[in-house]
Amino acid sequence: MKKINYLDSINFPLITEKATSLSEQNKIIFKVHKNASKISIKKNIEKIFKVNVIKINTINKKPRSKIVRGKLGFKKGFKKAVVTLKKGQSIDIGSGI
């Protein structure tokens, strides 16, 4: 298995209505590489954003089929991580890395 670069393991933050409501609880949601582990995600977020991570929850979204205009299509699956930061710390998602 090829080793994942720390910048490649975290793809981008997910900005949804639920994600913005979780940001009040110091939680941020990121789309991550499918082979990334919780330990590597924690190290990479601490290295990139210079914050302290308390907890990480990962969720695997499975691929599913979808019918579009009468033809069968597929939505790709992905992995997302809910990152809980130390109280008083935050990541400004609006600005780039």
C-alpha cells in the first residue's frame, strides 16, 4: 500500500447546514482519504492548522446507485471525519490553507 502524504489525506472541509451548527460545539467536518486512519487524521490536522484535537469520529458513506433521466448512475462513496477541537480553539474554514 502506498503511503499517503499528510496534505493528501485531508481533502477539504464539508460546509453544510449541519456542519455549521456543529461548529458551535468546536466540531469541524472534513472529507478525508478512504485509507486514512484516525491517528493520521489527528496528526495531520494538528500539523496543518496548529490546533489541539481532542477526538475524531469517522464515517464511511457507501456508494449508491441513482437513476438520472432514466439511466442508472452511481454516486461515489467517501469517508468523512468529525474533528473535535480543544475548547477555545477554532479553524477558520473561510480562509484557505
